[in-house]
Amino acid sequence: MGTLREVTHVDNVKLNEGATAVVILDQTKLPNVTEYLTLETAEDIYDAIFELKVRGAPAIGICAAYGICVLARKIRSEDYDSFYREFKKNKEYLDSSRPTAVNLSWALNRMEGVVLANREKTVSEIKDALLQESRKIQEEDMRMCRAISEYGLSLLHDGDGILTHCNAGPLATSRYGTALGPIFLGKERGMEFHVYADETRPLLQGARLTSYELQKGGVDVTLICDNMASIVMKNGWIQACLVGCDRIAANGDAANKIGTSGVAILAKYYGIPFYVLGPTSTIDMNCPAGDDIKIELRNPDEIKKKFYEQPMTPEEVACYNPAFDVTDHTLITGIVTEYGIARAPYAESLREIFQKKEKGSLHNQ
């Protein structure tokens, strides 16, 4: 990474030459080491998703689609029923790796739909169809990121101070990103922003990834600890908050990295617009509200020991380590998708977004 284009067009998830493996940029090693991993087995792919070697809702979906494609191509049976049983087994295994990000199950379900829709074809033809579908998912993600970036940029002004939480840039997607997409697109067009990036516990993805991407892309960025968000807002340095999302409920409640709801509460207090940016694939219309979103709990050692030379707490101290929290829809100024910006009441506006999606009216700038 070095130029703005290199940052916004990074190849973080792709198939290898023969479509026998998924190749990912190991995000757990950034920013100090750039290392690509080759994932060939179900265990490799599961581990990469569970251990956050690949992360960000869209990138997880792409990895899952490529992963199930690779695994399907390794199934030797030419009998449809036997092939489908093995496919289903692999799909359910990968789907269990992370419960909160809806793009994981969305991509896997979409790939399963290809298998079911082509049951009258040969297994070889089904494998070809899966390969085409997995590539289509990534191509759609590229267009989605650009459209979200366009809509998001329409909410910003040259010189704005922007606060973001966690990482929703190119590393979490295929191009540009979601929450960071408008910033990079604005930069391409000569606009200047000052971004305040929360470090974001428990895995410091804001510090390790967001500040890294922004700095490499030439964006003016300042890293702050999570508990500093209030003071930079009070100082008048923030004109908008942009965050990504892992699942959006039908009523507009949004799950994102732990600490996001606190940022939203502060933004409401200080009168700062708070925007959630994400593709329609992260909107779960079958999930009525945020209370219905399953929150992933992670290993307490990620807070107590990870990134430290020595443990920061006594071994006996209990630790609660949720990966996400849910921001109530009443705190959200707008939800930016590739088909437009939804505003309250979200139960209505999100349905309208999906109506636009059915018509295929993607932002074409």
C-alpha cells in the first residue's frame, strides 16, 4: 500500500489461479506485517473467519462464498444428493464461525440457492455455476462500495471533522469501504477531511487498520482512545460520525463493533449527525429489532493479554468481552446503502430501499 488507489483497491480476498483455494490478507498481522494466507480446507476457512484474519461484514461474505465454492469443487461425488449433503455440511460448519455478521449466512445461503436451482444439472455444471456466483458476489460488492461512497459523500462538506469507530474501509470490503468510502472518494475529488479514529476495543481494529488505511491513503487522521470521543465532540472537532455495521434489523437498530452505541449516544447529546453505512446484504428484514440480534462473545484474553507483553489484569479477574453492541434506531440520523439513504421511520424507509433494489436503481455516478 502506498498510493490512494492502492489503498482503496487492495486485494484482501480472492481466489487463486485454479480456484482451489481462497487467498486472504491476514488482517491480524497488520499494520506491521503484510502476509497473505492460502486457505484450502474447511478448517482453514473457518479459522480465518473466526480468528478475524478476514473481517468486515462484506469481506466475510466474499470469503465465505469463495470458501464454499472451493470446498464444493473438492467434493468427488457425481451424484447430486451425495454432493448436496457434503455441500450442506460444509455450509453449516462455515456458518457457525461468527453469529452476528449477517453477510456470512447471506452469502452462504445465496450459494446454496445456486445448488438447489441447478439440481437437474450435472455436479460439474453446478460447480461451474458456484464459481460464477462467488465471483459475482465480489463484483457486486465493488459496485456497492462505490454507490455507498457516493451517497455518503453527499452528506459531507469539505473540511469536515469525522469520527469513525472500528474499521469499515477497503480491508473490510472489496473497494473503498463503507464508512470510510465517502472519505476516500472525497479525497480523490480534492476534498479534505480530518478523521478521528477510535482505537476500538477489543481488537484495536481502529488503531491497527483504520488509521493505517487512512494514513496510507493520504487522509489527515488522528487516533484516539474510545473514551476520548466525548471530548473531541465537545471541542467542536466533529461534524459527522460514520460507522459501518454487521447487521441491521428491520426497525433500523444496527449492530456494529462494541462501543458504537456509546458513540451514537454522545453524538445525540452534542447534536452531531450519526450515520450507519452498509450494503443491503447487512439488512436483515427477518430480524424485527436489535434485541433479536445474537451478540458474539469473544475470548476474555483478547482484553486481558492480547497485544501486551504481560497480562494487564490478574488471571482470576472476570472479563466480559462482547464483540458488538446494538445502536438503537432512535440514535441514527440515516442508514446509507447502495440504493439510497434511509431515514426514520426505518420500518418504512428500509422497505423502500428494497423496492429500489428490486428495480435495480443502483447509484450510477
